[in-house]
Amino acid sequence: MYHQWVRLTLVVITLVITAASVVQVLELERQHRAARQTAREYQTVAWSLSVSLSDLRATQQAYVANGQELDVWLARATAEITGISAGLSDLETRSLTVAAVEAIGDARTTLERWHRIDSLAREYAADEQTLLASDLAFTDGRDLAARAADHLEIARAIEHEAHTQQSDQRRRAQLGAVFGVVGITLVVALLLLPLRPFGDSREEAVDTGSVQVPPSTVAREPSEPGELTHGVSVVSAPSSPLTDLDLSEAARVCTDLAQLSDSAGLNDALGRICRLFDARGLVVWVRDANQPRLRLAAAHGYGSGQLDRMGHVSLDADNVTAHAFRTEESQTIAGGGDLGGGIAVPLLTASATTRCTGVLALELRPRREANEAVEATASTIAAQLATLVSAAEESIESEADESHKPDQTNEEEEHHPTEGAHAVGS
């Protein structure tokens, strides 16, 4: 990801999703705490009603106890019944499940039956029919009160299970929101990482020594028309995504080429040029001073066997490399499907015997050759390489001139011995 607006958009989307997830997690936590409080209150009311039913059963049995005031216990029983009825209504409104509401309804029905039995027990106790009142209080009244308590216990267990399930669902939702944010953040972080062509670190530079030294290759016939690498089957590095050119790196490469002092530096520079263009390989062709052809001076991305098969390029060959040399203009060959294209850029200089001293040939990934920025940047680097080639040729010519000077001096001394002696004597 190199486009600034894409990176910014991804960051903004991530922040929005993170903020929304944080709000969701906080809301779920608030609901969880409120639900826990509601569950505790429900359990407290249910237990309180169970205790009240137990007290109500003991109060009814006090009707027939010796030495007890009947009016006191009757008033107490009435208050307890009223409180239990209100508690059942409150518990019914707090219930989350239909099953719990039905259990509370059963408890209310049982309490109404207990109330009818209690009315008879009161009448018998008021008429001092102790035996009949005792029979109702210790049999039917006790059983009905216990049955109502059982219904309350069922309702309490059902609600406890329902609250537990809801709590688990909220916790899972919280974990899902957290893991979702973490996952999205990791994906965005990976997308924001700068992409580099795979295999660059394993690509080996192949140089024939230096720009001015030609390789020891056997002359080959010109290649098929339109081929950039002269019919060589190239085994290239794995393909990588099409990326934008790094103009800063291009400027640094040109600067380093201007300061080049040895072939090791040239190897590194050629490798950087390949990575800059995401190229499968490149070849620097220079004009042969003795024959009308181009010879291979330096290369990167190809094995030695492939370089041997490249041979040379005749100046009148029908391919983009020779055409670029003759026209002194950049030439491209389009790729198709998975087949890569190429671009050949002439090495032009004003100080050379001829304007064009060679050609920089780049084998590119598919659709890369149609990029105007690629052609412009390749022309800039080719101009810097042309300066190196021109300087190398001048250095070779200067060395050749120096090698001839001693022979000329000796020849002059042989033809003019008197002058030489005179010069030494003087």
C-alpha cells in the first residue's frame, strides 16, 4: 500500500470500527452488570417468599396452640398473606421466561386454596373446635404451604438458568467484538506494510567485469523479430505486485552511478535498478568499436548460461534493442497474459564519436512497459549509464595512445641519434 489516501482511509475505517466496538463492549458490560443485579434481586425476593410461606404455616398452626391469643395470630396471618400475594405479583413482573411465570401462577393458585382452608381453620378456632382446626392447620394447610414454596423454587431455578444463559451470550458477544477489532487491526496493519518484490534478496547480479570489458561470448545469429532477449528462455524471479516507482530511490541510483569507481559498485547499482523497476532482468549493450554490432557489457538477473546464449546484437537486426540504437529513441515490446514486456532505451551522449553508445534493455513484468513513468525514469538512468560508457571508451582510447608513445620515441631516437645526443649533452 503506497497510496497515501488508501492508507489514510484504512486507518480511519479501523478507528471507527474500533470506537464502535468499544462502545458495544461497554454497553454489553453495563447490561451484564444490570442483569446480575436483577438476578440477585429476583433470587432474594424468591427466597424471602419461601421464608414467608414457612412463617405463614407456623402462624396458622398457632391458632390452636394453648395459651395463645387468637386475634394476634389471625392479624399476623392476614398481613403475611397480603405480603406474599404482593411478592408473587412483583416476582411475576421480574420473570424473564414464560415457564417461571407459570410456576408463580401455580404458587398463587396454591396460596388461594390455602387461604380457603385458612378461613375454615379460623372459624373452627373461633368456635373453639380445636380438633377440627388442628386437623386443617397440620394437614391441608401445611401441605398447601409447602406446595406453594415448591412452585417458587421451580420459578427461582428457571430464572437462574435464564439469567446464566443471557450472561454467557453477552460475554460471547463481548469476546466477539474484541477479537473482531483485533482481527481487523491485524489485517489493516498487514495491508499498510510496504510491499516489496518477492525474491529480491536472492537475486544475484551477473557482471562481465566492467562496462569497458566485453564478455567472452561466441557470436550468435540475430534473434527472432520483436524479441528483447534474443530468443533466450529466461528463468526469472517470482513475480511481485505492480508497484509505483520510488523516485527518491531513482535519484539515489543516478547519484551513485555518477560516483561509481569499481565493478562491485556497478553490480550493486544494477541490482538496485532491477528492484526499482520490478524488472526480471536487465542488460547493458555497448557499441562494438571493431564490428557493426552491440556487445553485452553488463547484466543482472540472468545466469551465465543465459548470457552466453545472448551473444551479440547486429546493428541492422529486426528487434527492439537494435531499433532503439538506430532510431536513438526508446522502444517497447508489449507483454501479454503472464508474459512480461520490455523496454530498450538508447545510451545517448554528446561527447562520443556517435550519439548512441549503447542500449539499456529491461525485461519487465506484464503491463509495466506501458507506464510512462517507467519509460521516463529508465531514460534518466540510461543517460547516466551513457556517461559511464563514454568515459570508459575515452579511458580505453587514452590507454591505447599511451601504449604507443614509447615506440614512437625509440623510433625518433633511431632516426636522429645526433639530435638525441645533443640534447643530453646540452
